Amino acid sequence: MKLKDKVCIVTGAASGIGKEIALTYAREGGKVVIADLNKDAAQAVADDITKAGGTAMASAMDVTSEEQVNAVVAAVVAAYGGVDVLVSNAGIQIVHPIEEFPFADWKKMLAIHLDGAFLTTKACVPHMQASGKGGSIIYMGSVHSKEASVLKSAYVTAKHGLIGLCKTVSKEGGKHKIRANVICPGFVRTPLVEKQIPEQAAALGLSEEDVIKKVMLKETVDGEFTTVQDVAEVALLFAGFESNALTGQSLVVSHGWFMQ
């Protein structure tokens, strides 16, 4: 078990990529915190883990609220004694041409992706330092941390920003054995992506099938979606890698859509 008794907080873990990471961590012995805006859905995931013999707790968390983030992290430390792994995964998608992008939506996107990553990091780092063991911080970026697509000015900006945050946390955390890395998935067929397909079809004047084939998967080597399991395996690698040899990095998991 690669994460035996490690305390792992995963935000946005009630569905999609976050849920799969939480389940994977639990199978590998982690004590997993399912932190999500949807407390009922988070509890359902925690219950599934517990029924399977794992250890999990559900917490309602709005990652843009410093008060909520701090309260959840404090509760986790009280229950489990510390924090070893943070996966900052919570995110949403809003698409518009830039000239039509409502400023409120722009601010909402940056708040969830960037403020959320900052606040959860800020709350967890002191506990990783105090333990003397360090820890692993994992940001859920995207191919859009490296590339741009039309209609996604806020998302691309936010995902690029996560790489800058990651590099800074790596520099500051190195002496405390705190590692930070970014996972950059291609299109994963989660509810977030399912919602984008008709939205992009309408905005681009294409059929939904053409959005998938000619937009989303056009640059992949095999026309395939990345899976939640693919991403969870990379999250497990980053969480279980104990050395500063792997820090400040961004790993693209995209069926070859973006090649570094």
C-alpha cells in the first residue's frame, strides 16, 4: 500500500477525476478526506470507501472561502493528526468568446481554480512543516496549462497560473520536504466535459460529434479521451513519491495532445 496511513485531502472529490483519485488513494491505504461543495455526494463517496474497508470522511468545502477551507483542514488535523497529501482538484468550466465573457464569470473561474489552490495550500503547508515529514501537494491543471483553446480565456489563464503557484510552492517547500506538482490531463469525459460538448457545439456552429472529433480530440494520437483512471494513477505517483527529486513538475496526460 503506497499511501498507508497517509492523510489525503482531495477537493472536488464527490465526482469525476477527484472521486477516482479519492477511491484510488483509499485502496492504497490512505485516510481520505472527500472535500466538496456537495456534502451529500461527498458523504456517499466516503460511505463507499468505508464499506470497502477504507478510511474516509466527508467535508463540505467551498474552496473560495478561507473560513471554510481553514475549518475543514483544522477538523482533518484534529481527526487524523495531520495532512500528508493535498490534491487541489475542484474546478468548473465556463466558455464565452473573450469580448462576451462576463467579468463576474471571469472572477468566478479564477476564484475557484486559483484562489482555491492558494487557500488550500496555505492551510495545509503549516501542518506539513510541523510534522517534519513534509508532504505532497498536487494541483489539477490541464493541457490548457500549456496550450490555449478558443472560448476558454479564464480557464486557460487559471490553469497556466497553477504552474506558477506550483513552482513557487516547490521552491519554498523544498527544505521542509514538501513537494508540489501539476497534473495536466487532456479531455476526460467527466460531467464537466459532458457539459462543454453542447456549449461548444452551439458556440462554434458544429455538431456535438464534430466538437468531440474535430475540436476536443483532434490533436490526440488515437482520438481517445483520457480516463479518470489515467489521471488517478498519476496522482498516486505524485502522492507516493517521497523524494524532492520529483517536484515543481507538470505532467501531461493527454493521449499525446500536447507533447513537451
